[in-house]
Amino acid sequence: MDSFYEDSDIFFPPHFHEEVELFVLEEGRVKVCLDGKNLVLLQGDAMLVLPSVVHSYESDGHSRFFISLAKCAETVPSVVGRRCRNPVVRSSTLRSEFSLICSLLASENSQFSVPSRPERFHGYLAAVYDMVVERLEFEEAEVCDSSNVIHRTVSYVIEHFREPLTLDDVAHAVGVNRYYLSKVFSKKLNVGFSAYLSSCRVSEAMKLLSSTDVEVDRIGDLCGFESPSSFFRNFKSLVGTSPLQYRKRRRSDEDLR
């Protein structure tokens, strides 16, 4: 289902989608790793992420943003099978009506709901994607062996991060040597395997802290951390606050909306 919604303070480890993704930063500063390249988004910038491209997000302080997932062949058919040379569009080059249409889109849809007026929603959605795509340059996509390994690895970790998991386990599952996997992983994602595994677990914990009343210690266990101390240490290292403080802040933000 196509979506376009507003949220705040993003932290998402490397992942990819079958859909095309549009990210628009309303406030703040966000660090991005896209296909192994480090980028920084500033207020008003937009970024297009094509299907199967591995990417991650991390807010540098407080941020607010719009994010969208859409069927590529239906929403932006011109980019199917293509690679984007310059995926970021700076705010100064976007059309003046772009921000207004993003706000209208978000008012028609939320993260977990169906658009109230589907025809209007999809009209707005096509318009914002077109405004971004017209500012970008594309070329034919090439598929390499290392990209296939990364896709299989990311898929496997996302499916199994709640379980005890080691680099050897993943290398065996995707059918490659652990040393080759470690090298490709660091090169393509700019992060080591252990750090990536922790970020997947912390990201899931953030969702559970925001959307459930499950006890904090239990959340650490559900997300694959071997002990409460490991959960608290890794969470604070990546998010900058304790799990309980994070839950309180998210609840306070929701009350203000």
C-alpha cells in the first residue's frame, strides 16, 4: 500500500525495500548512508531511494520529516531499472509549492491508515515524486555479486536479529566466507556486523517503546539482547538516552500533536 506520513527523530539501520522511497526533511539534520555513501540532509532537502538500494537514517539531534513508500512501476515508472546518480535534491532547487503539497499529503494519510480520499492522495503523491525526479539524473543499473551478498545478508539479519546471531551464522546462511562477508559488509554499509546487529535490535526496541506498554527489560529480551545491561548500554550509545526516557519523550510528543 502506498503511504506518505509525518514523523520525528528517525533512527533506522541499513535496509532496503521493493518499493521506491521518498524522504523529505522538514526540520533538523539527518545522516544517511545510501549504497555505501555517507550523505547529510538539511532542512527542506528531499531524497529518492530506488528499490533494492540499501540505506540507513540517523537523526543528528531533533528532526521532523515526511517519508513515503510507493509502487515504483505505478508512481514513477520512468525510473524502473535505473540507478540514480544524485539522489538528494537540495531545498533551494525544489519548486515553491513542494512543501505545501507534502503537508497536504500527510493530512490525507497517516502511518497506519488508509487514505481518506484515495484519488486525491494518489494525485498529490504523483506530483511530489515528479517534482523530485525532474531534478535528478539517472543511468542504467548494474548488478554486482557484492550487492547480492549484501541484500541476502540484510534480509537474513532483519528476519533473525531477535535470535542469538553471529557473523559465522550469517555467513553460513548466505553461503559465503565470514572474512569476505565482513569485508563486503564494512565496505557497502560503512558499519561492522556487530554494530549493525545492535542497530537493528535498538531500532525494533524504539518501535516497541513507542507503540506498546511492554516493560522495558522485556523489550530488550524480545529484541535479542542477551541481558538488560547490554540493552541499556547499546540503546543509550545509539539513541543518546535511556529506553525509559525515550518512551516518556515519545509519549510527550504524541500528546502535543
